[in-house]
Amino acid sequence: MRLRDIQEDREIPIRTVQQVGSKTFFLRDGRWVDSVLSAEQERQVRRIERYSNEYFELVNRHGPEVAKYLAIEGDVMLVLDGQAYAF
């Protein structure tokens, strides 16, 4: 997908997929969504506030690989050990 910058007369690429670590994320409704997210997991998503105690406990529990996913800018929905988390 591309947008056109009329003032600069050039196309601007829009990124809708990104690979981070071993995961792929798709941009869906303004949120980066883990490609393995199921509809059931999405219904049972656990919302975590960024930089809260629970957020850092999640990083400590899952190690440095998780920190890569949490560094994605914007809203993120991530699946870890079968549980979906929204940040």
C-alpha cells in the first residue's frame, strides 16, 4: 500500500507487516497484531499497561526476546505461551 505526497510529488510506502525477532505482526485497525493470534485468544486478551509492574514481570518471565516485541511503537497485541496480551 502506498500514499501519494502531493506537495513532494512522491509516493510514501505504508508498512502493514513487520518481522520482529521470531514473530510477524500485521497492522490491523491501527494495532500491530501477532500473526498467530486466534479469535479465541483475542476474546480473552489480557490488557497490560506499558511500564507497569505487570509489564516488567512479563519481560522478566519471558526474557529478552519479549522486550523486542514490546519495543514496537503503537498498540500491540502479542501472544506468549498461548495467552494474548494487549499493550
